[in-house]
Amino acid sequence: MVDVGDIIEYECGDMSPARILKMFSALIKSGEIRGLQGHYQRTARQLIDSGYLSPSGDILVDPTIAG
């Protein structure tokens, strides 16, 4: 389960690109992404289409250099 503090940090714009990838990876892998607002689903799709994440949620780039 994703931490509510992570969601708040993300929505406030205070999360690093590496942590964003890790959070979306976890949301996709757990299936929680389906229960969140459309913004999260669209962002997940953009991360997948851009080659940062696989459709199953695996991180495809070094998260320390993402962004």
C-alpha cells in the first residue's frame, strides 16, 4: 500500500523524479493505480509510453538519473 505521505509529497511537488518513479512503480505493481484519480493513471501511462516504466511497473531507467 502506498504511503499517504508520499501522495501528499507528490501532489505538493516536493518529490524527486527518482521517488516519483519508485512510487508509480509500486502503484502499478500493487494494482492501486486503478483506484486513484485519472491524473495518476494518465501519469503512469506517460511514464510507460516514455520508457521509464514497463507496463508491469518495472523501472527501466536508473531512477537516480531520471528527470
